[in-house]
Amino acid sequence: MTTPDIAAIRANFPSLTQDQVYFDSAGGSQILGSVVSSLVTHYTVTNVQLGPTYTAAQAALRNYKAGWAAAADYLNCKPEQIVFGASTTQLLRNLVNALQFDKDDEIVVSIIDHESNIAPWLDLAERQGLVVKWWKPETLTGDVSGLLPLITEKTKLVAVTHASNVLGNVNPIKEIAKVAHEKGALLSVDGVAYAPYRPIDVADLDVDFYVFSWYKVFGPHISTLYASPRAFPRIRSLGHFFHDTNTLEGKLGLAGAAYEFVQAIPVVTAYLAPEETRRAIDANHTAILRPLLEYLASDPDKFSVYGGTELHAGRLPVVSFSVKGWSSRKVCEGVEEVSNFGIRWGHFYAPRLVGEVLGRLEDGLDGVIRVSFAHYNSVDEVERFIKVLDSVLSKSPEA
Ligand SMILES: Cc1ncc(COP(=O)(O)O)c(C=O)c1O
């Protein structure tokens, strides 16, 4: 694998000239300079309502439609199969309000997920009298052997994440989809933590719902939901009575999405499209992940690493750990006091995982420390971070 030209990659991101190292990409990525330019162009040239026939409005509509086409193309589906919304949280809330199941139908939800892919399904279950089955994995490295037997002929929907925003491991979605469909269930996948790192092909994955947020993929703060032809007839329209119900936008769009953000999507997908960009992204992720995993694995008495320290194909550059005797907050504050590394601690909106599974929210514990990279981070940054962390931890936790 060729070594990525990290300086060339970084030149695409204007914020990276600041004296701040961004190790919080699972929270949100930095934005492409080309996206910023596209937003400025929109605001200064085509900032009008869609629909009228005058020149600027026609251009705005063309750009908006190009945004839908680019997002659909990126996911390998049709524009009428997607809808944009303010956030993944919002889109999933809209979705569950548009689904109807029968009393006593079963749904399977996953305890390792971000709450935005749990709470809406629990709400749906409560309102419609559904039975909730929880998947609590035995291991935290993408092994779904405990999930598959939960899916039976009674199951109508399975909601699971593509990758954990805490553990950094990828779930085998195709395998889950196969079992779900054999049993007649729909599969809803939260792709937010996966999307910054790998391409997405909803047709190949054979999922029924897939949702992710562009602000973690170097773009603007907007999200996209896909629905399969299998799932589409199950969605009732939340739109006005005169809206088209042949498209997901017509059913769930609710007055359209932020024009400026939608029209910028082709800029994001153009950046990600070239094979060589993808190769560089993959190569750099492995290169930056390795030193941190090796460092944390070198002292198992001191560090607990959630999601494992093995650098396997399904390992994304999101690393959560805790340090024996240290509060996670104190570690982060110690790092911030002496350096410009931006990391964070807590439950990351996955309190069921961090609390019930990892046991890191009980007895005054304050969650885990999460270090998450993007492809614009460098090995040099990671090596400097390890030195800083090591020196912070060489002091007493009470200091
Ligand atoms: C795995 C995962 N799912 C869902 C979300 C929620 O996304 P949004 O902020 O777009 O609602 C996040 C946000 O961090 C996430 O990491």
C-alpha cells in the first residue's frame, strides 16, 4: 500500500492550519474547504426559494437536485429512495412515527448502539405494544453470533449500528440482513460511525433503512435516510395531503431540507470518489491507529481498551479506553493542560453500552476516554499524543 500524502490531504481542510489537533472525529469531522466555498456561493448567488421560474431559482433547484442525485449515487440507490433531514436523530424519530406494526410483534434492538438508534424504537414499541428483545453482545469486536438467534418469525424489525461510535468495530450487516430477511423482518442500520471511514452500498448490504450524517463525513450538518423498496410501502406519509407519496422525500421530507447543505453534497462525494482517495484514507487509518493500539496494549494492567487492541479489517480508528485509578475526565483535562490535543470523555450518547456493558458509569465513574481519528490526522500527531498521555499518566491521578 502506498504511503498517503498527508500534507496534500490536509490542504483540503482549512481548519487544520489552527493550533488544535482534532482527535474527536467520531463527534464530528472537519469540513472540506470546497464545501465552505460551495456554501458561500449558494448564499451569495442562489439563496432563493425553490419553485419560481426566474434564473436564480432555476439554478438553485438544479443544484438542490444535484445534491439528491449525488447522495443517492453515493449510497448506490435512487434519489426517490432517500430523504435529507436535520440529523440522524431527527430522521429516525420521523421514521418510527411513520411505521405501523401489530401488537405483540417483536423488534430487536442493540444495547451497544448510540441512543438515537434505540430510543425511537423503544418509543414505537411502547406506543404499539411491541415486544422488545435486546441484543447484548458477548464480545465487543463485531461478533453477532448472539444477535442472529434473537431474530425469529415473530421479529418484524431489527435495529443495529453498522459500527459502534465507542468501540470502533464494524458489524457484519450483510450477514444480519440475510437472517432478518429470511425471517421476514426489516433491518434498520445506523451508519453514522461507519460512514466517515468506508464507502456505503445499500444495495449490496441489502438493508431496509440506512441513515448517516454528513457532518461526520467532511460535509455540512445534514443527514440522509435511505428506505428500500421492501420497506417503502410500510411507511405512511407524514407530509401534507397534496404531497407526492411516491418518494421518501414526499413521505418524510416535511418541507424540504436545508438547501445550502443539500446543494453542497456533490462536493463531498466528489472528494471521496477517486479510488486513490479511498486507498489513501484506508492506508492512513491503519497507519495512525497502529501506534495508539500498540501503546495501549503494552500495559494491560493500566489500560482497559474497549473494542480490543487488535488491528483487524473491521477495526475503525475510534479508540475508547480507561486508565486504572484515573477518572476519564482527569485524563482528558491533564492532556489539555499541556497540549493542544482535542479528545473527550463520557458515554457519547451510548450510556447503555458505557454504563450497563462496560460498567463505566457506576460508583462515580465518568465513562471512557475516546480518541477518534480522521484520515487527515497524521502518525506524527499520534506519536506526539502518546508521549503527552504517557507523561500525564506518570503523575499521580490525584495531582
Ligand atoms: C453512531 C451514532 N449514531 C447516531 C448519532 C446521532 O447523529 P446526529 O447527531 O446526526 O443525530 C451519532 C452522533 O454522534 C452517532 O455517533
